[in-house]
Amino acid sequence: MQKRLPLTLDVVILVMAALMVNYQLIAASYHEMAGIGLCGLFLTHFALHSAWALRRLRRFGHERRGLTLRLILDLLLLVLVLGTGVFGVLTSRTLGLWSVRPVGFWAVALHESLGGSLLCLLIVHAAVSFRQFKALLTH
């Protein structure tokens, strides 16, 4: 059960992120609310891995390359999720921030760029964790 929850969250986060890319596939309000939920899921996932990440940071450079790659991926994913979430909230029409403070095209472009990069890194993360996914499915 210890590894099952984080791996399940990995799959849910990847599927949600893939569905949210196509704005015509889902409603704008769903995109924005699901984005907030996705940030929450990822932060929960990262909190579950925080002890592991801190141990890896302390031993950074003195361990196998695969673990270092996963640590770097997790930290990059954290930065991308936070950036995508912040610029998503800034450009949100559902939350009504446009009427309070108009945000320029740069914020929308940055939100979309960070979101696309996030999806790409989530796919890389899934590929790196494939053995764990396979073991979870077979047991």
C-alpha cells in the first residue's frame, strides 16, 4: 500500500494533465477547476515523497544515476506545477481575476508553455517509473 498510492497518483495526474491540454475537449471552467485539483494532487504526491527527496538531496552525487534522475525530475515537476498553477490562476476567467487586474498575453503564453513542458516531463517520469508501474500491476 505504501507504494501503491503514489503510483496511483502518478497515473491520475498524467491522465488529468493529458485531458486538460485540449481546451476544446473540455469546458474552460472544468480546465481551471481541474487544474487547481491537479496542483493539489501533485503537492500531495510530492509530500508523500518528501522524505525520499530529502534523503536523496543529502546524498546528491553519491548514488546511482537512476535515483538522481528521478530526484531531478521530481524537482523540475514541482517547479513546473507551481509555475503552471500560478499563471493559471492569474489568467483564470472562472476566478474573475481578469476584471481585477488585466493580465497580458505573456502570462497566457507562459501558462501554456509551462503546461506543455509539464505534460512532457510527466510522460518522461512515467517512462522512468515504468518498472514500478509494471510491478504494481502484476502484484
